[in-house]
Amino acid sequence: MHPMLNIAVKAARRAGSIINRATLEGGLEVHAKNRNDFVTQVDRAAEQAVIDVIRRAYPDHGFLAEESGASAGARPEYRWVIDPLDGTTNYIHGFPQYCVSIALQHKDVLTQAVVYDPGKNELFTASRGRGAFLDDRRMRASKCAHLKDALVGTGFPFKELGRLDLYLRQLRNLMGTCSGVRRAGSAALDLAYVAAGRLDAFWEMGLSPWDMAAGALLIQEAGGLTCDLEGKPDFLASGDIVAASPKVLQELLSALK
Ligand code: IPD
């Protein structure tokens, strides 16, 4: 395993034990950051644990983390993009679909990725050019060839209600053309499921880089494709991501138009 991926795995597992322990102990303190956007003391403690593990190994790297924001570091060309608990709303309700998401960018290129589901103890990893793995098994994106046969994941634009009409039009088109639609509530884990071939495709608008960075590299290394709604590569900047098996992507983009 690449040494930087190894550190990311260590950090993700450390955060995962904080998340699991807090599930047993209870006493969750929930604060609203914005409408429909929550944070708990577990998000914060898990994020601190991830940063501590990485900073000990790489003291001069930069960070972009959901709760503490951006810090450049002496070598800002290395940037760790962290969501310590993706699916906080699920976690608060005991709905078992949430994860830790950690990616490393080098000069803006995604190079390492970990998505860890602490409830199911599933570890999704990838290093650029070295493939993607679920635990120690190689992952391959689905070979689904037609949108009509595809199970498609999505996320609702619940923070950006201004785009709800556009989203509902997309959903209406999709529901008429694919085999099923799922909204599980953790974008990073949804993307990991595309990499694992459990979903044939996924789209969501208005995400943050920490929701997408690790999952996107997992998909690319598993042979799937990622882009924005225009089919362009800049989804990390726009926040709108479309991901699919190679044969389904064009059909999906047309259905979302
Ligand atoms: C959220 C989840 C959710 C997505 C939201 C994200 P958070 O992440 O990924 O699936 O629909 O847009 O913000 O806030 O729980 O880390």
C-alpha cells in the first residue's frame, strides 16, 4: 500500500472508532450549521483525530476539512480533503449509512482516497494508477450497458432549494428511464458504491469537495467515469457530480439535460 494511503487508512479507522464509540455511549450534541445542515461533537472529534494522524506523518501538508476549513501548510501542493462524518443527518437518526471520507490531492490531482464505513467495517481505498479496493478485494465499476437497466443513486438539493425545480425535472426523466433510484444520504458512500458496482450511476448537485473527492478517485480507479452535468471534469469546483459506468454515462447526461 502507498505510504500516504496507509496514513489515510489509519486516520479513517481512528475516526471510525470515535464514531462507533459515540454510537454506543449516546449523548449526541446536535447543532444546526445552516438549514438542514448539522454538526455534532462526533464530527468535530473525528475530524481532529484525522488531522492529528495525518499531521504527525506529514506536518507540512495542507488541509481542507468540512468542520475546520482550509489551512495551507508549508507544502500547499499537498492537500488532504476530509469529511470526518459524511451523512451526519443519518448518523443523528441512527440510520446506518454514513462514512469517513479522506482524499489527498497533489497539485490539484487526486492521488489517494479512503472511504470508511465504520458501522459495516467496510474500507474502500484507491491510489492513482494502482486500482481501487474494497477491503482487500479489487473493485470494478459496473458493466451495465443501458440506462434502462441501471440502479441510480442520487442526493436531494436540500440545502439549495432554489435548484429544486431543476432537480425534480431530472428525477422525473430518470424515473422514466432507469431501473431504480436510491437516495441513501451519504454522497461519499454512494460514490464508493458506484466504484464497487453496487450502484450503476450517481448524480447530485451542490456538493462540497469533501463529499466527492475520495469517492471520485475510487470510481476512476475502478474503471468508472466522473464529470459535471456538462460532461466536463470540473465537478470539484462546481459541486455538481455525475458518475457512472462508461457505457451508461452519456445516456445519463442526456436524461439529466
Ligand atoms: C451530506 C451528505 C448527503 C448530501 C449532502 C452532504 P454531510 O454530507 O453527503 O448525502 O446530500 O449534500 O452535505 O453534511 O452529512 O457531511
